Amino acid sequence: MPPTLLCVDADRSYCEILARAFEAEGYRVHTAHDGEAALAAARALRPDLVTLDVMLPKRDGFAVLEAMRTAEAGGPRTPVLFLAGGAATPAYRARAEALGASGIVTKPVPLDRLLSLVAGELESRSRATARRAAQQAPAPAARSVSGPLLEGSLAEVGFPALLHHLHGLRATGVLHLQCGKKKKKIQLAEGRPVAVKSNLVQETLGQLLAASGKISLDVMHESLLRVQRGEGLHGQILVAMHMLDEEDLAHALRHQAEEKLLEVFEWADGRFRFDRGARLSGGNVLSLKESPANLVLRGVMTRVTPDAIDAFFAAHAEEYVAPSEAPFYRFQDVDLDAAAEALLARVDGTRTLDDLLPLDERSRRLLYALHAVARIECRPAPAPAPTVRQPAPPDEASAAPGAQAPRAPRHEPASMHAPRAPQRADVPPAAPRRAEAAHAPASPRSAAAAAPPPAARPPAPGAAPRVAPPPRPARSDAGRLRPDPLVETPAHRAAAAAYVAPAAPRAPAPDEDALRAELSGMSERLRGRDYFAVLGVTRTATDEQIRDAYFALAKRTHPDRFSGASEALRRAAEDLFSLVSRAYETLGHRDRRNEYLRAEMTRERDRAEVEEGERALRAELCFQKGVGALKRKAYGEAREQFEQAVKHYPQEGEYHAYLGYALWLADPGAIGSVHEARQHLLRGRKLAPSSDKPYLFLGRLYKAEGKDAQAEKMFQRAVELDPDCVDAIRELRLIDMRRQRSKSLVQRILRR
């Protein structure tokens, strides 16, 4: 009999995704979404392991575990793994250890790590408990990386929430999507979309170009006939017909890929399946420069249907909206204009969604998007009037074991992502998830309509007086907000798109070289320093000064800023963000700060970071020096630096590509050097298939060897991956000029 897991989380979308992931590993999974339901399920099911959200409504996670331990007195203890949405403070860790928890991890936790923790804990339990070992098989081994990991309905987990959660889980694989006859596949790399494939005829290159007026229907049909005759790819044929140049083609392919992805935001239902570790063959490369959160924001603002927005407001109308507690979500890269920032300033935990009404269509979409990416949360109880917009992390006073009294609002649970309906009271909480209609309603709107109206709540102690809100939009008999005229017209997309563009022009995003230099400078300054130096504050700084310093530094080091960079750079950013977060967890509260100061003189500091992160940083430093030497044409020095970068971090494809290029430039006439250079370039192309540099350098090598056809293909691929690759565009234009001169010469000879 497979092990039984109880998955408890206030966020139904997140809970659903985790449950399906655990089921794919062979476990029997049940779910619950509040403390009372979790405790009832634990008593009825006697699960082999519980994943338990710390911040739950009705009873927090620590109170649930305390009650479980009381009931288990004298018997075997159920392993419990805490998932903390905010900072896993020392007080949290101390409480978890005192209650015998298996551990506490901060969300978002990579899926591979979570599955490994669960499997390891179940394996230890199976060895330690003879009775369990006799009745149950050991925890199942990891599935093949190409096997289906999780699947479900887009009506239960909306596409914005699904994309957001897969990014938080750092999922790598292929996401299969189907809605009726529509089928799409999205390749994810650590949660970032990098390629997409579609079966829609209207999303083919010719159809998109014809619809935009770039080519005529006659040209489209003629070029398609040439494709059928095997003369080449559609884009290349259009270039040969002089309908497009290489730069136009690159931009058209990028637009095609983005259209295939953004169209999914319009789906109201459908099915999804995620194949962990799988690779997508073919498809369009997504050269997205924006963070995953900004991608979700753009999709919601321009594509999500008005019905989905209405369903969100109906499901959460009486809940209080507040900024997210989790540092990872709070500081993710989300571009907001002045109007959006002004609206976000009103989200302080003291107002419900209804209190914020009336809102125009753009503001409604913005709130939905910010909720989808967990920038804001919906809570059942109000917060006290805040002194600053962002809430401080929990303190020890509110963390007394077993406390069940109403907590400070920053401890209240968050419905962080997709709209969800209230849980029905007539379904037993311990029932299996598949039969638990209340845990996965088929329609958020229908569930919201069936839910009884909530009772009036008295203001929380210390809360600001409730002011009567302005007139709200009327509700229909179904309980859904009636859309304003803008929603009902086809112009809602244009209005939403106009909102996405900031009112003031944004500064151009820094290129990767600038990000490398910035991150390396911060790493050299912060690593090995005490936590006060990490945050850049004095030992006499106040809580507010420390919080302000942390907010500023967390935004600069957030991994989303480096989402389009190399793997080594992303890993170094994640390590640095983790260091900054640990510093704030320790210094952000006066009692913890004093404890740190008292222990500072007696403890031996652990200055070593994760080995892989250290190697990544050393590799980055060598790589930067190599790039500088390459610009100075000091090819021998560049080769030595790139060799060191490859030695420190051999799995980074760009390091191999630059090393191969430097080897060739240092000694272009030596057969051995050329062969070694080609091997490194091919290795770089394999390790970094979405980077333009291996293709650009291979193209130059083939060009020098007189292999013009192969060189042209490499340059074309480089432009496809990065339409702004000026060097590859220049090389293609030179090739085209030589081809035209050659044709002219042949024509002159034939005339004679």
C-alpha cells in the first residue's frame, strides 16, 4: 500500500499542484485548506507524512501540530514538514523543533528539493517503524524524468497561477495544454518559459504576417507552395523572396512565439499536464527579456477574459487585501506605473476588495494580476492600521506555542494566487481529495454564488475606523459583479494594454554585462561580512532603518532581475538574495538582533556559502576578466581566464563558447587549436541552446574556413535567439551582399 500524504495549504492552487505532483510520485494524497480541517483529516487518516502551511485560517500550523502531538502521546509521531510563506525566523525554527517537526522550508521551494525531502523522510520512517514497514512499501523511487508529473484542469488552477507556481517551484520540463482542439506545449527551464509550440493555423508565421499586413495573401500562398516543394523553411523563403530581411524575420519569429504563449491566457478552461525533465522538440524560441511575474502581468492585463476577473472579485469580495509577506514574492520584478503604485498603496490589509470599489477595468485587472503573482494576498481578517506599507516579519511574542487566539494580521494565511471559492461545510474534511468537491470547485463563480453571505465582522482591535465605501457596481442574481461598460466591449484589451505601459518612459534594462558587473561587485562586498555589513547598517540602527535597507537590497538582488541571464549568474543571484534574506531574518527584530550581538563575539562564523554558489561566483569573476581581455584583443589572456571559468563551472555553456572563440583567435592557423575551439563551441551550443553566442562564434569559425552555408545557418540561428544580435545581423547582410554581387557577375558573363 503506498504511503498516504496530507497536503495542507491555504492557497488552493498551490495545494492542488503539490497534491498532483505527489500523486505522480505514487503517493495517496489528501488535502485541507484550514487548521480545523487539517486537524480533523490528520486524526481520521493517520497519514504517513503531512506538509503543513504555517499560516492557516482558523488554526495556525503550529497549533495544528501541537494538537496532533497531544493526540499522539505515547505512540508514533507523524512526520510533519512545515512550509513557511514568509521568513522562516529563528523563532519559527525553534517552535518547529520543539514540536518535533521534520523541518521548515520557506516557499517557494524547488519541486525537486521538496520531493526529495518527502521521499527521504518517508524512507527514514519506513526503516524506523517496524509496523509501518510491514504494512506499507517503502517510499517510491523517483519517476523517470520524462514521465508525467502533474496534470489537472485549468478551470481549477488558472493559467496565470499555474505559470507562477511552476516558476516558484523552479520546474524544468514541458507543460502540455489543451482546450478543445487547441493544443500547445511550453518548454520551461527552472520555471521560465523558453520555447513554445502550437497547433493553431492562425499562429503560423505566414498567417501572422498576413494578418499584420507585412505580406499579402498571394505572397503567403506562393511561399507556402515553395515550402511544400522542400525549398526551405517559411521564413527563409520569405527572405529569399525579398519580402523580409533577416532583422524583420527575427522580430516576426519573436512575435509569433510570444503570441503562441499569450493566447493561453484567454483560455477559460482546458487541461494541463507537466512532464518533468522532458524536452520540447521544435517550436519557437521565447527570447523573453521580462521576468516571469511581468509576463503574467502582461498576459492578465491584455488577454485574460472579463469573466475570470469577475470571478476573482466575486470569490474574494469580502476578504482583506494586504501586501505579501514572503520576501521572494514581495520583491519580485513587477513593473508598475505611478497609478498602479498609488492603487497598491491602498492595499494595506485594512480594506476588503469590495472596499476598494469602484475600480476601472485596468485597476481590476491589476489587482487580479498582483494576486496571481502573490504580490498581494487575500486574508479573512483585517490588519491594524499600518505605520508603513510593508508588514514586518513575525516576532517571538506572537509565536507562543499553541496560540489559537486571533493573531496579528501578518500571521494570517494568504490566498496567494488563483481565485478560489469558499470551502463548503457539508463535505467531511478528511474525505479523499478526488472526491472532495469543496476543495476543487468546477467553477469559482458557481461556488461563490452558492456560498452564503458572510456575517458582518466587528472591526479588529486597533484597526482604523471603517469608512463607508463609495457606491459599488451592482451584483447579478448569481452573485457576480456586473462588469462595467469597458469590460463588455472589445476595447477592454486596448485599455488594459495601455495601462501596462508606464506613464513615464522607463530606463532601458541593463544588459547582461552590466548585471554581471553589478552582481559581482555586490558579491565581493557582501560575502564573508557580518549581517550588519551585509545590509549596510550600523549596530545601532532601528528596526525601520534595517527594514528600509533590506527592502532596497532585496530588490537589487532578487533572482527575477537575472531571469534571462546565464545559469551561473542566476545561481549567484539566488545565493546572494538568500544571504540578504538571512541577514534580515536575524536583524529585523530587536530581540533577535540583540541575541546576534551577544553571540557575535563567542561563536565561530560559518563564512562558507554553498560550494556550487562559490564556484559560480569564481567562474563569473574569471569570465568577466576574460571578456575584458577579449575586448582588448589580448586573446592569450582571454583564453586563460575562460579556461579558469570552465574549470570552476563546467556546466555553463557560454563559458565553453567564449573559450572556444578565444582559442581560435589566439592561434587561428593551428589545426589542433581550431579543432579544440570547435569542440568547445559545440559543447557550448549543447549546454546553452537558447544563447546566441555559441552560434555567432561558430558562424565566424565556419566563415573563416570557407563554409559559407554553415556559417549563414549559424548566424540566422543567433538572430532568431536574439533579434538584437547586431554582429550576426551584420554578418548576414555581408553574406547577402556577396551573393548579390556574385549573381550580377554571372549575369554579366552570360550576356557576353
